[in-house]
Amino acid sequence: MVTRTVRIGSSHGLHARPAKLFTQAAAAAPGPVTIAKGDGKPVNAASILGVISLGVEHGDYVTLSTDAEGAEATLDELTELLVTDHDES
């Protein structure tokens, strides 16, 4: 299992727009990916309802995990989406 802890960059957290971008990328991954806020229970990263239900705010840390083929590349892509401020004008 490969895991990565990431700090959220969007100034309004993982609300609808950045969550949609993130979950679409997670759904396209070659295998299942989970996301957890802090020490909380992990949810399916491809589920927009699951991701939004975490209540992730700007500056929060989340942990991504996968054991799929190409795990490092998958987590690199998802990390880039999470650290980017999608709310920036």
C-alpha cells in the first residue's frame, strides 16, 4: 500500500468544484484510491459524496492510499489536484 499525506491548497477546501475534479481523476485511476481526513475513516476517493462528507477545509491534511499498479504516478496526479488552489481568481 502506498500512502501520501497532502495539505489542501484550495482556499475554500474540497467543496463541489475541486471535489469534482479530484473524484474524476480518482475514478480514472487504474485501481481504487482512498482519502481520509486526519485520523478519520478513509472513503472512496472516486465518490464525490464521500469526499465532500469529509468536510475538508483549506490547510487540512488528508491521506491518500492505493495499492494499484502505478500507485506513485496516481498519487502524484491526485496530489497536484489537492495542493492547487482551484478557487484562485
